Amino acid sequence: MIFLLFASLLAWPADPPMIPAGPAPTSLSELEPSPAELLPASFEATSSLSGFRGSKVLIVVAQYAAEPLSAQIARLQSDIVLAGWTVETMVMEGGTAADLRALFQSEDDLDGAILLGHLPCAWFEEDYWGHEEFPCELFLMDLDGNWTDVDGDGLYDGHSGDVTPEIWLGRIDAHAAPGPELMMLASYLEKNHLYRTGAMGLSGRALAFNDDDWSNYSDCGLNSIYGSSNVTVINSGSQTTATEYIAQLDQGYEFVHLTSHSCPWGHTFKVPGGMAGTVMAPEISQVNPRTAFLQLFSCSNARWVEEGCLGNWYLFGTEYGLLVTGAAKTGSMLDFEEYYQPVSTGMNFGEAFREWWEYQAQGGFSAYERSWFYGNALLGDPTLVPLAGGGMGAEMFLSGTDAGSLKLSTSSYSDCYPAAGSRSDPSVQTVVAWLSGENGRLDIAARVYDESTGWGSVIYVDPDEYWDAGVDVCYHDTSPWIVWSDFEYSTYSYRIKSACGAGFSQVEVQVEQEGYQVDPALSSDGSVLWMTWLDWDAAGGAVMIKGIDGAYSVQQLSDEEAWCRNPDICVDQAGNVRVVWEERDSQGSRIMGCLGGTSGFSQPQQISQATVSHSPGLYRFDEDSLLYLTWIDEVSGSDIMLSTLSGSQWSDPSSMISVFSRLSGLTMADLPQPMGISLMWQQGLSPVIKALSLSGGGAVEPIAFGGPAWSPSCTEDLAVWAGDQGDGWNIYCQPLWELGTAEDEIPMNPSSPRITGNPVRCVLEITLPDDAAAISSSAVVFDVSGRMVLRRRLELSPGGSAALDCSNLPSGVYTLLIEQGGATERFTLLE
């Protein structure tokens, strides 16, 4: 192919950004079409795996690659299922881009698609900057827009109607890359799996390298993923040279954002008064940068149909490249923050790319916007997320391991004591609030997650100069509320405030500052938002209750003269409001409680029997018919006590476990199977979080939170905690179903299925003793990070055996879980 000359830079007014101009593109007639376009449309569904979310990812494989890459494709499918999607695989033998689009239109709940191999693409032509013909991936993403070819030359030239994309799309296509195509595809899928399992160990930092015409650009929003201190910005006119770019690639950045003039085969750099070299493919391959993700704001660098295109070199010519965001024509992305911010919330690159398109499509696309954006594409696997940055490993509620926990706080000072609340109807939404040292004292900070937009930015609620304390969160009538204790300097006392509405801007004083009003807690019965708190004075704390906004007038629940602490509140399944607290006197402490509603509340009743009882908590799970009451009894050690309410009867209190070290932060969570509904607590002075399963035979598991963890708080789906992962104390969160476990195992009893032979070579053999009950369940294999890497159906009769093929897994230590019974066994896999 003829190497075309670089086009002259186009002159533009000051307002539009400089265009990273490249050469005139090769015409459609000079490029090799996909072999599939020569055959009638033919799609064959080959496999489907179900995830725990409603949406779906479709992998479409070119027919010639399906059999040789079957093992790697199956593993990719399993990896994506771990992130929550249902994944279907189809083999395409024949058809056009229009046939692919029709396939996507016929799929229900389709979130995105991955095209593997040399498959058709749509072509578009426009004349804004001179005549251009280019592959246009938006055609396959926008499923209900109108695409027209007015001049009938086989290239689309019109796009109208609803131009917003419905799905995302990624293309793994090595047909024009250097080397044997199937080998390069296989190598790409191998390193994709290594990255997902944390085996690459890339550095958690990014590079923004902005050549002279964009020297006013800074980190372009990468700080939202990696934090400002972990983004290196090079934008000095004299420093942005080809030599310096290569030197920077050698430093090891997980993410590289390059802004330069380019063509498909080179990045060209300038210095004041002249040029500063062009970087070409062999230089990149020689460096072999430890870089997984690239934003190539560089004309035509992502024109994957061109032989030797640099985008393909980063993917298939290095050992680490996994995803390239770039353009197949003159122009590029712009408004990078609209792409990076969703990624920072845990969205995968595909979903963030679609959100970026939606942002650009507001009001349709002008000719100017088409000239910039219509060549934009994702090369590689868009279901990935940056594990070493702040992302979670897929969308916030869908994936991640302890290495990928999301940092919610952004303060440069300490943040701690989080509280969280969530709803599932009419849509999934979660609010996390905490105490932040951002202003040097303590303020309330909060972030809101919505399934349609991801995590919003940090909101500082009613910030002031002095101290806030005791925050709680609750949903009422589908809206989030925050309450806290607010220090009033003029009276030197505390009052209770609430915040709701957009940005939590509707702030009200719920309890005036008469004494110290502290420790508020919320619960909603659907009609009334109830709040309990302590009215603290020299005689101790009195437990109070009211309905927010006057729905129920203030009433004291605790006895007169009683000294109380730690109130909690929950509405049970029958709609009764239940309040518990700790009551103290010179003889010790006890757990007290009462119930009621708008017609009034009962007299308090003692619940515990021990001399010293404290830290009560009430918990309710949507999928469970019980209300749980927990507390701590101090006997010879610390006993975690549990009583459950079924109907109107509380069960007798039971000691669930005795801990002979400091115990704090007691809470409850619905953890992944086999744990299920579990107690969770912080044990000892070191930040170790443990959990005890109520449904898994009393098993105790250390929970891997990705670093030191304090004050855990859980919603139905999310764990939130304060921790230090190397940059000070911050607030982190992670989906409950992705929390890893560490060290301890649930032991297999003698009648459980057992591994035969350990270490294991390639095939894991499982046998069932003669005296055991038959097994009809799933066998699940987890790696050392707690990530599920293999799942197979297991049917075993007494005395029988079954084999699991582990040949696609790297050598290492794994844990086998038999879901029926919840038993686990650790094994070592050797090649």
C-alpha cells in the first residue's frame, strides 16, 4: 500500500480545537472487504451463559476463527459472565454490515457486542474537510437511526432520526495487523485473561502526552480514574518529541493518552519552529510498553482496515495492549471527561464510550461534529476496566475484586464512618454518605449511584466551618435522605439536620440544639420517614423518635432518668416501627427495645440477659422474611448475639460466636454463596474484617476488602468501608458478590465431594464417597484473588467421579466450591 503524504494542517478559528490532521484516507475500493460479505447472511448461535444482570453481551466470531480459537473464546465468554452479563456467542459465516445491524436489532436487552476476526464494517463518506471515506462503527451502534446512501455508491452519506447509539461495539480484528492472524488473536485473548485475573501487575498510573498544538490540554480528565498524583502530564512545546514519547512509553503507564498529528502508521511531533520526529510501529514494538489502554487523539491511528495501522500494533504487536480508543479518519474524540468519568465510576470502556456518544448526540450531529466523531472506534475488548486505576472492574454493581474496589472519596484529608442506603424501584440507586476532613474539620460528603448514569461526583452537604457527626442514610418515597448531627458554634451544642432533593440542597433543622442532639438513625415505612436519636445531657442520653416533617411529633421512648446509647431503627415486614438501644447503669448495660407507629409506641422491654450488652443493630433483607437483631455480650470474651423476628415472635437470643479480642463495627450483609446472610465485624485493633455465615454451617471467613478496612456498612448489594490503600484514609465500596475471602476455608466433611490427587495437572477429578447423597449442582473454581475463573455443572452419584478441564488456567493456587452444601477445598494447579 502506498504511504500517503501528511495533509496540510487546516486553519480554523480560535474556538474549535486544532485537528490532529492525517493523510487522505485510502478509498474503499482499494481495501480488502471481509470474506463474509461474499456469502449470504448466516449466523449460528453456539453457546450462551447467563449472568446476574438483565443485559447481554454478544460475541460474533468470524467462521474461520471459531474452531481454532474455541478454547480462548469460551474463556472470554466466562470472564465476561463473571462481570454479570449474559453472554451469547454466534459464528458469522456470511453477511454484510447491514446484516450484523439487523442481528443486533433482533436481540433483546443487548448492551454491547464484540466482533472477533475479519468481519464487515459500514463505510461513510463526507466532504467537510475534503472528501473522506472511512469505516463508521456508529452504524452498528445506532440501531434505530436512519442511514442513507443518496448517491448509491455503496457508502452511507446520510444519518437522521434518533442518532443516539443503543449499544456499544468493540472490534478485535488482526487481519491487517503484522503476523499470523489466528496466532495474534489467540495471543490477544490470552493476555486479556491474564489482565482480568491481575496477573499483569501493571502500574496504577497514566500518561497524558499532548503535542504543541494542544499544549493547553492537561490530563484531559484522566485524574478521575487515576487521581491527579498518578497522572503524568507532558505538554511543554520543547519536550513533546518523538524521542521523549518513546522514553515515556518505557516508564510503564497502564493508560496512555496521546495527542499528536498522525496517520495510520505514525505519530508525528512538533517543537517550536519545526518538527520533532515521527514514531512508527517498530519503535513501539521494541519498547513493548507495559500499557493496557490507549486514547489515540491522533488522526487515523485506529483505522484498523489499513495494513500496519498503529492501533493494531498496540493491540497485537505488544504483550500488554488491550484497548485502543481512536479514530479511523481525520478527527478524534474531544470532551474526554465525558468518557473518563464514567470509567472512573466502574463502568467498562464500552458503556462509557456509549455514554460519550450520547453526550455528543444531544440535539443531533452537525456536519462539523460528524467530521470530528464519525470515525471513532474501540479496538479491543470494551468489557475491560482499568484495574490498577480507580475503576472497579466493570460497572460499579457488576464486577470487581478487592484490587478493583472503587474509591468514593476525593478529599486530600482523612475520610471515615460511611453509611449507605439503596433502592431498587423504580431503578437501582444507592447513596453513600460519610464524614470528610476536606475543610480541615468534619463535613458530610455524599455520592449517588444511579444505574443509568453511574456514580455522580462528591457532594459536600451543607458545608460549614465546624464539625458534623453521626451520619445516616435512608430512602423514603424513592428519594434519598441524609441526617446527621451538626455542631452549632453560636450555642456550642449539636442539632439534627436533614438533607434531601437535588444535590441534597434541601437542608432543614429537624431537632434544635437543646443540649446535644446526636446519633440519628432513619427508617421508612412507606408513608412516614422515622428518625430516632439521642437527646444527650448531663444525665445521659434519652432515646427520642419523630416523623420527619411533622408526620409524628417528638416522643421520648426510653424511661426517664435512663442513660442510653446507640439507638437503631427498622420497620419490620408487618410495618411496625422497631427501635432498639443500649441502656446503662452502675450494674452494667442491657439491650432495650419497643415498637409502634403513628398511633404510639409501647413501653420499652429488656431483650438481653448478660451483665454487659451493647452495640445493638436491626437488619432486614428484601428477599428474607426475618428481621434480625444483633448485639454484643461481654462475658469471658465478646459474644455476638442474634435474635430473629418471624411474624410477631422474637427467637431466643443465641450466641453465634465468641471472639477473644476487640470486636467492633458489627453489621450484617447478604454475601455471595455459600456465605449468604452473614454477620460481619472488625476484629482486633488491626483492621481485619471477618464474617460468619448464618446459612453455611457457621463458617467464618476473613473478608478481603483490598487493604485495611474500618467501619463496614452494607446495603443489599454493596459493601462500603473506610480504608487506606496507600494514599491515606478514604471511603471505598464494592459489590457484595465480588468481595473476596482470604485464608480460611469451609472444610469439606467426610461425605462431601473430594478432589482426587493434589497437585492437579490439567484435569481436576472430583469423587463422591459411597455414603454421600447425590450431587446436582455447580462446581466453581476461584483464584487467589477471589475471582471466579471456572464454573461447570456437576452431576455426581454416590461413588461416582467427574472431571473438570482446567488446562486453560495458569498454574497457581485455586479453591474449589461445590455450591450444593457450600464446601470448599484448595488445590494447586500445575502445567
